Amino acid sequence: MARLPPPDDLHEWVSFDDDDEDRTWVWDLTFLTSRWTCIYGNGCPGVLTAPAPELEHGCCSYGAHFTGPDDAALVQAQLARLEPGEWQFAGVAHRRGGPIYTNRDGETVSRLVDGACIFLNRPGWPTGAGCALHHAARARDESYLEWKPEVCWQAPMRRHDEVDVYGHFTSTVREWKRRDWGPGGGEFHWWCTATTEGADAFVAADAVYRTCRDELVAMTGDRPYQQLVAHIDAALDRNVTFLPHPATRHRAP
């Protein structure tokens, strides 16, 4: 029998149990030890049907999908703290009955203005292009995790929970895939962790498990995160080489 070539999107994983929570944690080591970083404002081509770095949309072209009432309420509360001039579309939000609404599919989402999220300040705005919530958090020396919709600060990571018939949870922390955006995800021109398109985002000086510490702790808790770090660091001390990310393996010479 002919030997099959390895899959293009090959990842390495590690798991461990948390008996206190009756949970198993599963971690995507290939992504978490990669040198991915957000390149918003540094040539990010966005997620439209063709590259559009000049728009500075990043992944905000289709707005935010909220995880539930608490997620939406947090954002609404922080919007009330914004000063005049911090949010370009504050007036539009007021005229349209608020920046958050329920769409035809029953999803709680942010409104779109001129082809992108209503929270996104555009190029030329005095505070600079980018999420008004993100800018406001930074201006106050606060964590943007406490300002932005969950999906916005988690991307490009995703936590997926499953429970078996005995009530045991399996929680997987991995990179975001195009499929996670739903049926339209495959139509994105670019996604920053994609195997063949996302190599430009793998330019950080340190690994994701270090640079995204705050996000990982918020997603999983401090103890699971520290156990992950201990495993990775111990492996590196033994000169273990983790499977590199597919995007870096497919980078054009």
C-alpha cells in the first residue's frame, strides 16, 4: 500500500484532567506554540472577497455575534462610559435604536455601518482606525477583555465545550477555523490562521501561549493555564520541538 502524505492541516494536541471541575482540557499545541500575532493596522488585508488593507476593517467587516445577554450587557455598560469623540458612530447608533439588535436568525449582533461593525472607527477618525471599545480600554489603561464582545477578544482562539452522558466536560482550546464563522466562512478572502493564506501573521517574537496569556486565563482559568505553561516549558527544557503551524510550514520561499 502506498504511503499517504500527511494532512495539510496537521496539529499536535495535549490533554489533562481537572478532577475538581470534572473536566478534561484539550489544547492545540501547534497553534499555542506558534508565533501568531494580530497584524491589524500592519497590512492586514481583512476578510472581504478581496484584499482591502486600506479599509482597516480587520475581521470587523461582519460585526460581532454576542454569546448571550451578559456579553451584550457588558458592552452596553462600557459604551455608556465613552466620551464624545471616542466613537465615530455613536450618533448613528442612537438614531437606529442602539448598536446591538436581534437579527432574523435570532442572533444578538452588532449593527453594521458602511460595510463594517458599528463599533469600528474608520481611517481618518481623530482617535485612529480600530475598535472604539478597544481604543477606549487602552486609553484608560484597562483590559480590552472587559470592554469588547467575547468573540472579538477571543479570536483567533476558540473554546468548545462538550459534555458526555455522565456529565463530564471536555473543553477544547484551539485556533479559530473558517468553519467557525458558519456557512459563509469559506468565502472569506483571508483568515489570519489559514493554512495557505495566513503566514504573514506568524511574526511574533514569542509564542501565543505567552503573548495571549490574559485571553487564555479568561477562557479557562488560571490553574488550567498554569498547567499548560508548565507542560510546554518542561518540554522546551528537554529540547522538544513542537509541530510547527501549517501556515508557517506552507510559507512561500
